[in-house]
Amino acid sequence: MKVIQVHAKRFEMNNKEYRNALVAFVAVEPGDEGSVEEAAKDLARNAERLGTETIIVYPYSRLSPHKEIGRRAKAIIEELAKRIEEQGKNVVTGPFGRAPFTLEAEEHPLAHAFKTYPPKAKRFNVIKEFVISPLGEFGEGSDCHDGELAELQKVMRGEREVEHNELVLSLCRRFGAVQNPSSPPGYHSLMPLAHFMFLAFTVHVSSIAQSLDLPVVSLKTPELVNYGCDISCTDGFLRNDEFVEHKAVVEKYGNFQDLPFVLFEVVNLFRNEKEVIPCYRSKYFTLPRIRAFVEDPFEAFSVALILHEAIHNEAEKLGLRYTVAYTVSSKLFDEVKDLILKLVRRDNRCAYLRIVEHKDLFLDVELHLTNSKRSPIELGSWKLRKTKIWGKEIYSISAAIMGSFERFLYVIFDRAVRDMEAGKSPELPAWLSPIQVRVIPQVRESLPYALSIAEELKARGVRVDVDDRSVPLSKKLRDAGKEWIPFLVLIGKREEQLGRLIVIRRKTNEREDLRIEDLIERIRIEVGSYPQLPQTLPVLYSKRPTFARPYEDLGQ
């Protein structure tokens, strides 16, 4: 909500004149229901300071490029007027739509003011909470003996804060997720290493969406208009769930006969976060989202099961396991109770359930991993809604199978920190590593052969570079270690004569004497079902700019 306040000596509209009034020109934006009370109190206090008992609320949508639609805007304006009256002031509401007015303002320093009221975070009124066992028992959780679930409950109740390992946040910066120097805090640039990981992540999630046994189509909705971000993004934040945007597209361009169908979009979101934490929480982030629209409740539950399974499968491929929390509106609980029990049995692990009072009909499922500080970190999620489109009752099921890219990066680096703490060499998964093989000539004379090896590897789809610098071998090995290159190939005169490779595997620090075909097969196996993207960095390491190298030396 955007409000311009003017202390009017005289204000005239609809052939009526008002003297000594506070005129509030109000632009209502999506999600402003929670801002009404604060705005009303501010206007009443300002009127008191100015010595006026009359406040004119004048709808003026031209203050914002992100205005709310007519009927909802009118309802919020009416609620604002009502709340101001409750503060003991006389309220006059201006007309909706363009109407002439005459304004003569006072000339003192407090005569003009402008303020933006961001939407308030939605709070749930929890009616009941339970821990559900895989046997379908509802209780307090004492029989589950699950410490991770107990920590999740504390965080969701607000009894403890999420703790972060500073090394995880430093690793995010080292690999190129850095603060944008020309933007306010919370807006990050992706340097070349991080940007490659972003490309690999989005391609992989897109391939997951297309592999599901669902009719998936891709689309793109605009961010700047729909998500309340102005041109500079200095006050950008997510005003509406992207569900509003998808629903609007479906209502206008689709029809009931199209059901069922599934949308896939890589959504860029803006949040007005007060506390910014690298990778974990930022004001701008990228979220690949799957959203299904179906008519039949049983089909909706079937889609939910497919998405729930896909989210767990991706975590298990990384060697991770989720703890799950369910939040359901009380009016929908009876309908989805059996679905929840089926999901808990599938996971074979106790889960946290909250039944809340809310006007919307929804089931919100949050899947949490435990970080290196024993705190729960939400990554995957899905949500089932019961809504109306085309005047008919429809189910929408949305899912973020691997969460946002930024949070995914956090999880990858947190897992690496655990390896460090266990005395293991940290590394990136082969599919996510910008460079999979670094070829290191041990003497300058071996550089031509090293380049020929790199050319063959690259031609076979391997991401490879050559450290062609005239620096000691020890420095080349240290720099490769800073970048966590999975495979190092050492080339000397012997290797050139025999046509063999000395390969050092970072994970085990073992040296092997391999043929080039053997190395390619090792990489293929490690990449597995993940995408093998083409190279985005120069083959010659000496040609790589400083900002395309690890951002800082953390000594690992």
C-alpha cells in the first residue's frame, strides 16, 4: 500500500468542500489486507498532530504500477476507512475511478508525507498440533525418539532460532554467490562458478518435471509487474503467491475442458527480508515450481503422492533424509486426513502436524533437512489448495522439488562442511562441478600433450581445463584444491610416452594410472542420471579472469 498524505487547507470533490482535512491518496496493492491496521493508526496519529478531525481517504491507484484489482481494492479501502473511524476520526471516502478534485495544501513542513506499507507476513492461528507416527497414531511425539523432529517443532513454534555454520556462508561466497555491489543488501550476483551451478540446477529440475507421469507444459510469467518489484528493486518483495499469477493465466487463456494439466516455471521471487543470510535467505531468489490443476480430489491426491515421492528421491540421491511438517486448514483436514496418513507411512518416520484456522482451504507440506548445526532447513515443499476457477471447484497442487537454487546451494555446501568436520575432502557432485577434470602438465614441455588430452575430453562432453601457468606444481595443486576439482590429471614425459594418465581422485586422494576412456567412464558413472552440461569456462586456466576463480581462500 502506498499513501501520500497532504494537510489540506481546502479540498473539494463531488461539489463538497472540506476545510482543514488530512487527505490520504491511497494505492492498494496485492496482499495489502494485512497493512490496513498500521496505515489506519498512522493516519489517525498524523491527523492528531496536524490538529484535524477529518481524514479523506481518496483511492488513487496511479501511485503504484502494481495495483490490486477493483473489487478487492474497494474492500480494502472500505476496511481502511472503518479502522480510521475506530480511531475516533471522521472519515470521508473518495470515489473510485477518475474524478475531479481541487486541493489547496497548507505550507508548513509537515503538510506532505509519503509512506509505503509492505504486506505483513501471514500468521496462522494453530488450533491443534500433533506428532503422527507411521502407524497412524496421533500424539505428542514422545514415543518417536526423533531428535530432528523435536528440533523442527521448536523452530516452527518460535521456541528457537535456526543456527548456521559460518563456513557454509563463506563457501557460498567463495564459489561466486556474492553481494551485488550496485544493489541493496540481499541481492546477489552469480559469478561464473555459481552461475554454472545455477544452469545445471535449473536444467535438472526441468528434466525432473518432464520425467514425471504428468502432462507438463512450461511457461513464464513476468516478475516485475506481478511480484511488486519496482525498476530498482530497492523495495521489491513478493506481494502475491505466484499461484495468483498462474490462476489468472489459466482463467484467461485456458478452459475447464483442458483439465488436468501441469505448469512448470522457473520463478524469480522478491522478498522483503530483514535479515539476509548468504544462500539461505535473500531478497531475490530463483524457484523452479511445478503446479498441477485437476478437478477430481482423488486425482489431486495421486498427483500429491507423485510430487512427494519425487522430492524425497532427490534428497536421497544426495544422501540426505527429510523431516516433514504438515500444516492444514481446519476446514480441509477431514478431506485430506487419509492422504496425510498415507504420506507418513510412505516416509516411515514420525511427522509434525498443525491444524490451523484460515479462510483458505489448503494443505502445506514442508520438508526439512538438518544442517551441520543441528537446525532444520526447509528445502523441498508442496502445497495442495482447493479453490474456484471458471466458477468450478478445482484443486491446485504446487511443488518446489529441490527448493530454490540459493537454498539448494546452501545444502550442498553444508554437506561439504560435514565432510570437512569428519576429516574428509569436500567436493561438489560431478554434475554440479563447473570443471570436472583439470589437466596439469608437470613440466612446460608437456603442455602440448596436456592440451591434446583436454581437447579429446572436451570433445567427449567432459568439462575440462588445463593449468598452463608457469608456476610451481605445488601451487597448481593447491589452486585445484580450492576449486574442489573432482579429477586431476598429471602429465609428464612418461605419461606422454606411454599414452596413459595419472589421475588423482579428490574424494579419496588416490592416484591411478588410467586410459582416457577409463576416466571418461568414471565421470559418466558419477554424473549418473543428472544432466551433463557443456563447458562455460575457458580451457586455458590462465585465460580465466579473477572473478571466475574461487572468490576467497578459506584454507581448504
